[in-house]
Amino acid sequence: MDFAESLWGEFIVTLMFGFLTGLELKAYLQKYHQSTDEVFFGTVRTFAFTAMAGFSFFLLDFWMFLIGFVALTAIYMLYYNKVLKRDYGSVLLFWVWALVYVYGALAQTQPFWILAAIFVTIVIVLNAKQSINSLAEKISGDELTTLAKLILLSGIILPLLPNEVLHPWLPVSPFKIWLAVVVVSSVSYLGYVAQKYLFKDQGILVTGIFGGLYSSTATTVVLSKKSQDVPRMSYKMTAAILIATAMMYLRLWVIAAVFQWEAAKILAPFLGGFALLNFVMVLLFIQMERRRVEHKPMLTQAGNPLELKVAFIFAGLFVLMAVITQLVTQYFGDEGLRYLSLIIGFTDIDPFVLSLLNGSYAADTALIASGILIAAGSNNLLKAVYALILGEPKAGRYSAIGLGILGVLTITFGWFGI
């Protein structure tokens, strides 16, 4: 028998983690509460004895272990009552103490990594007090609601849906429809969170990168409008607009890889090549940006992309695109699908792309990849029009030229190159 799995090993591990937790808590109190007259209950030895008591009580009898926990709670309540009279109210010490008490039970019944993970988590959380408080001040209640919505979409609704096709006109199962909603919503939400919390106020290029993760079209519109306010930054605004489209190419490949790997392999050189060409143009415009600007333009944060109403609209568009694609491929064949892709590109392409990747159509993988490229290309032409109309003359013109070139090349390769 391995020593760590023997009773001696379990006892030593319990005592060691109890002692180390006491040391960590002592360091925490000295760091964050040294200048206060707050009264604290327990020392390093107290936590070591608490770990041993929990181990011994659980070894003898479960009910004795439970009574010990109740006694521990009662002792802490007496201490907490005294603390409240001094205008303090934290129960952090109790929860750490309670976790130390169950170390012995965990050591005797669970794999070692569970006990180690709890200890490491205690250490990290105690040392991250300032970071956690800072994060709590930044996160609004709306963001927590949004996270709950993501869990609702992926963890509750998705498993309940059937994975069988319900009607020949709709060649996609309800499960795949909602899985597409979850994937796109997750990618969009992660881009939104990264832009808002991790790279806030980091400049227009970062806005273009993370904005392109959830909507290159919306980002193009926002940046084009903003370019009117900073005409002296036309080259950098152009670079930001173009980089959003580069991220669109990468996002489309990731979505293809998730839902249909064979299509992703066909698309890889095309989407990767156009993204690379896009990045080259971005670098050129960055190099052309000669003027120094002391203050970075403050861009309006894009709205939260994860709304239930938006998710249901997306699901409805997905179903509509799947039905239209089924009818077009059935009655007009390959050329019909290519023309449909060209038209759909002037709208929101994500529902169409996902319907292509998830459906069972009379179309081979190469044709599906072709349709995705054509839709992406025509969407670039739409963004070129937005940039030209909404943008500052120079930034709008440069962006329209770059997006127009990308659009024509993408459509050409999609139509004739696959």
C-alpha cells in the first residue's frame, strides 16, 4: 500500500495542511489587519489541532464528527457575537476553520488532489483579497445576470433538446440549432468581456481585435462613426477597422472546426491566408501612422452581445436560413447555393454559416466551404459600404478599399477556387 494512502499518511497530510493553513491565515491577518484592533480567534496551533480533531472524530464515528462540527460552530458563534459588538462582521475565519476541520474526512475518503486543491484555493483566495475586491467593484449586477444567462443557454436548455431532425424541410436538429446559439454566444461574450474588463481603454486596435470576435460588422460601424471625431488618426482607425475583419476570418474557422472538421480543413488555407493578408495591411497602416496623439480616443463600449432576446432571434434566423438553404440546394443545386451565399453576406452571416455546417443538405463539404467563403466576401463588401458612408473621408476611403479588395478576393476564391 502506498504510504500516502495509509492511515499514517492520511494523518500526516491532514496535520501538514492544517498547520500550513494556519500559517497562511496568520500571514493574511498580519498583511491586511495588522493596523486594526480587531480580535481574532485561533492561532497556527489552533488550526493544527482542529485538523487533528476532525481526523480523529471522523475515524471514530461519523456522528462524533458531526457533533464536533456543531461544537466548532457554537464556539465560533460566541466569538462572532463579541466581534459584532466591536462593529466587525466577517465570517471568513469561520469558513477557513470549517474547511480545516474537514481535512481529515477528505484525506480518509477522497483522492489526495481534492484536499490539495482546497488548500491551494484557500491560499489563492486569501492572497487575492485586493484583486477580488477590485474585481467586485468593477463587475456590475448586469454582468452576473449575463453569466447566468450563458449558464441557462448551455447548461439547462441545451441538454433538454432532442438531437433528431423533426422535419425534412428543416435538416437540423433542435439540439444542433441551440448548440450553434451557445457557441456563437460564448465566443461573442468572451470577446466582450475581454474588451470590457481585460483591455479596457487600451486603444482602438484592441477594440478592433475583440470587437471582431463578436461582430466585425458592428465594430466596423462603431469605428467608422468614431473616425469622424479623430480625423488625425485616419491610418490607425483604418487599421482597427481592418483588424476586426481579420478576426472575423479566424472566428469563422473556429466555428467551422467546432461543427465540421472536414470543412475547416478545406477553409484553413483560405481563411488563414485572408487573415494574414489582412494583418499585413493592418501593419502597413500602423506604419503610416506618423502623427503622435497624446490622448487615445475613448470608444463607446459595444453593447452586451449575450441577451436572451438576441439568442432567440439568432435561433429563429438559424432555422430560417436552414429552411431556405434546404430549398435552394434541392431546387437550384450548387449554383443556387453560391448565389444565396452572395446575397446572405449582406446580412448577418453567422446563422447562415452555422446552418451550412450543421445541416444535412444535398451539398458536399467543398460546396459548404465555398458558400462560407462567398458569404464572408460579400459581408466584407457590405462593411466597405458602411466604412465609406459613415467614416471620416480618408479613413472611410482607405477602409473601403481594403475591405473591397478582401471582399472581391474572398468571393472569387470561394466561387472558383474550391
